[in-house]
Amino acid sequence: MINIINLSKNYGPKVLFEDISLNINPGEKIGLIGPNGTGKTTLFSLILQEIEPSEGEVRLNKGAHIGYLPQEASFKSEHTVLAELTEGDERILRFKKEKETLESKNEAGSKRYGEVMHELETSGFFELEHKAEKILSGLGFKEKDFNRPINQMSGGWQMRALLGKLLTYHYDLLLLDEPTNYLDLNAALWLKDYLADFQGTFIMISHDKAFLTDVTNYTLILENGSISKVHGNYEHYEEIKAQKRTHLVKQSKEQDKKMKQLGRFVDRFHAQPNKAASVRAKRRVLEKMEEVKIIVPPDPRESIGNFSFPQTRRSGHRVINLEGVSKAYGDIRVYDGLSFEITQGEKAVLAGENGAGKSTLLKILAGIVEIDSGARQVGHNVDIGYFSQTRTDVLNIENTVLQEAYSAAPGYMGEEAVRTILGAFLFTGDDAQKKVKVLSGGEKSRLILAKLLINPPNCL
């Protein structure tokens, strides 16, 4: 289905991968894993032929139909949710229109009409609405949402609608970049069961190990500029990796022990003429062992480790107060006369079903969205920090990492101090000059955290 041949991709001096080759075959359900910034999403873009490789090529079967769920985007459509899932596929619309044209010409008995009907049947056209409703329900849409315009929905629900569309139609290959990002627990469990029984082919990027283990039968590991393919799910890959690492550690220890023995012999007898031949032989062996020294590589899954927010100035007792707040999106009234108060020292979890307005409330509290009526009052000495589910809400994608970090500084701050904080979040050296727009989702999250440490809030 897909042949990747001697593929390389770099951005300036930054090499994401070099001379990688692999095949993707029908029926393979693949988990694509690797540390943040290793090029997982870039590999998707290369398969979609949205960007050019530095070297090598990606070969697709002629006519291959690929569906793509991006990690961060909104789904632009003028249709309602159900209409998008039943009328939003260009292939089906083309055949449906041709069917109607042939019928209007009284050519329903023609060979071409039979071919068109076969195409519609194999694409699932005649069961489309029932299948679409079932998938939408699984993804958490209520029946009253089926006829809502997609462009009036939040970004998260738009992405759910796109995911529903990808699952409704037949695609030769699905590329799913963090598909559970915008799903609640029930929808994620439904998707897990759906993909476990899925008969098609997909490649999925996810950091949810349990999810990958339950739905995949192959694992692609992208790290250190190379890629490897393992037959088995994520759990199987972890077992193989642990066994290899244990064996490598054992070999390294045995080699170190032998080298120390040789070194002690050379040090002890190098000045004795009667041992000169033995010393020379041992030294040659030691030099050869140095050339082929077994190195146990560090675990590539780098972590920012533990960090803590520095002491901040003390706010007043009342942190944020909402009085009689109303907020609507089109005809959907999210809040009507809401009164709500946060006081100093509270650490609260905001719970509720999808669509209840949790993200909207956070945006109102953070001052990101305007309220329709009512009042929002921020207390004395309150400094608000906001970490958005949609990372680009709080990042300027045209800035470099260093520029974006500087934008958070409340006053003068030396470059060394900013770079020290960025380094703690794994942005070292030239990484600080990368544009925010080329960062992976995980890297964007780390940058937001770094900004919050550069200008620490007392209300998060």
C-alpha cells in the first residue's frame, strides 16, 4: 500500500530521520511512537505528500484514499454534523450524482449504471445514515446535535465530527494523530472497542500506552533519526525492548569487568621486561575493546522530570468573582445568570459531561473570551496563568521558542535566565531558535509550561 524508500527529512541542521525504509500493508493497525520532536507528525505530512522529503520518496498505490485526523486544527464545514457524515465525501457525491444523471436519461439498465451502483454499494452508501448515527452516538454526540452546523461548534467537537467522518467512510489508510485528545472517557472507550474490531489499516500516534496496546498489531518506533517496525502491540514492543536492554547492560558490565582486568595487568607489569610480550598483547586487546565498546544508550523518552512553581506574590482572599454571567454560541446558551467565586488557596477540579461548558468557563475565568452579560471581577494582586487544551490559543506560532518565552517575561529578564528555564524543558542550543509552528504537540505543551515558570501565576 505504502512504500517508504530511503527517506530523509531535515530542517536546516536538524535531522529528523535519515535513510529510512519500510512498507505499510493492508490490515496493519500500527502504533507510531517516539519522543516529542522526532518527526512523527512530519512523517504523516510526508505520507500525505503535503511536504517534500529532503531525500528518498514515498510511494502510494494508485488511487489510494487516505483519511487524516490532525492533532491540532479545527474542521471547517458548512454542513450540519449528520450531513457532513452522509454527504461530505466527494467520491460518493460524484457517484451519487452520476447515478441520478443516468436515471434521468433512462439508462438504469446500462453497464455504467451497474458499475456506479457497485461503487456506491462497496462504499457503504446505502447504510450510510444508520452507520453515521451509530458512530456519532459512540463519540458522544446527542441526537439533538446531529443537525447542528459544524461551524457553530467548539474546536473539540469539530474534531470529533471529523473523526466520525473518517470512521464512517471507507479509507484505504487512516492517519490518526492523537485521536483521543478531545474525547472524554466514555468516547475514548468506545473508540478503543471500535478500533480493536476495525478491519482496515491505520497508523496512530498516541502517548496512551494502554490504548495502543489494545488496538494495534504493529508498532513503529521513531527515534535517533531511524525507524524500526515490530510485529506486535505496544506492550509486546516494551517487552522486547526491556529484554534487549537487559542483555545489553549485561554485555556492557562483562566488557567493563574484562577491560578493568586487562588494565590492571598492564599497569602492574608494564615495567617488567619478562612480561613485555604479555603486556603488549593485553594492551592490543584492550585497544580493540575500546574501539568496539558496548554503550548502553540513555532512554530516549526524555522527561522534563520534577519541577515546582516558585513562590508568587500573595493575592487577596477573593481571586475571581463572576456575577450573573451569560454566554452563548449562536443558539446554544452555555451559561445564563451564572454566579461563581474562587477564593485564595482553592485547588478545584472542574467536572461535567462534554458540552457542559467546562472549557468555556475556564476561558471566561482567564479573560480569553468575552461574556455576553454580567460581570467578571479579578481580585487584588491576582496573576492568572492559562494552559489551554488548544495549545495555539496561548502561543504565537510565528515566534521562535526563545521569542515566545521572552513574551512571558513581566519585565527585564536576561537571556541566560530564559534559556536556563527553556533548558529544563528540553529546549537546548539551537532548539530555542525553532519556530513555534514547527513544534510537535508535546513540545508546545512544554513551552507553555516554561512560560508559566518565567512569569509564575498565583491563579492557574
